[in-house]
Amino acid sequence: MSEQPVTADFWFDPKCPWAWITSRWMLEVERVRPVRVRWHVMSLAVLNEGRELPEEYRAAIAEAWKPVRVAIAAEQRFGNEVLGPLYTALGERFHPRKEPVTDETIRSALAETGLPEDLARAADSTDYDGALRRSHKDGMDRVGYEVGTPVISVNGVSFFGPVISPAPTGEQAGRLWDGVLLVSSTDGFYELKRSRDRDPMFG
């Protein structure tokens, strides 16, 4: 009898390159381990409200409202199952292709995933901000507000990360997952970190 898959809940902001890489790793994990990813949105814009930020980062955070609002609108209207494909379509454009956050880019991603283009109007609307903040809070309450995205929750344990570049594939992806589960499930374990010496690598 095949092993029942565990559900790994994954919170992402579509504009975060590090969350994007981790999400691609999780798709590999699904291939080599009995794991099913359930996607959720969080918001770097919400997380950084009221914080003093460098000018260039403030501009990026302001821009980040658009895709995450579209993502939460899609989930609210069409169900959680549309989030994964929409995240892939948006992320491919923003990260490997380095396309700008424009209505055209968002509409293209919506069309690719079979979602109505009128969802693009949510980018500049506050109609779904309540749902966005609830999803954001659900993820961040599990790990604390000193971290960002990605947040993963599995088997009653939640953590920020892992931050990786590039995403491992095949059995290497599975081994990293095994290790992450091992350390994160250890009582009293909080942090294992080293400084990054490379930029995000998308493949």
C-alpha cells in the first residue's frame, strides 16, 4: 500500500524571488516524497506596513500589492486549487523572465491558467484585502513576524525557509526535505543560518 501523502502548507508572496525558488523545490519534493503542497498567500506589503524601509525597497513593496491581490482574488472566487498554477504562471514571468509587474503581464498569467482576465482588476482594488490579511496572519502567526516568505507548515511544525539558490532537484530535493523535517521537528530548535553569497538562481 502506498504511503498517504502529508500536506505541506506553503505561504508565498508572488514577487519574492527566494520564495519562488523554494516553491520550485517543493514541486520537486512532491515528485520524490509523499508530500502534497497546499498554497496560500502572504504579503510582503502587509508585513512591512509601518516599517522604515530604504527608498528602493519601498517601491518594490508598493509594486508587490498588485500580484498578491490578484492571487487572493482568484482563490476567493475559484478556490484554493487555482493558486498553485497561477503562482507558477506569475512567478515564471516575474523571476526567470524578469517581466515587469504590469496589467499585461498579469493578464497573460491569468490567461495561461484559464482564469478570467477581469481578475486583473483586483490588482488595484482593496475588495479582497480582508481575505489577504487573514491568509497572511494565518501564516505569520505560526512563525512570528521577524521573518518573511516562504513559510511552510507540516505535521504541526511551521518554519520560515529554507532559503536556497538554486533549487535542488530529484533525490537531492528529497534529501533536503528530509533534513528540514528532522531539524524543524526537534523541540527547541529555532535557527540554522549562514550569510548568502549568491543571488537568486532560477534554474
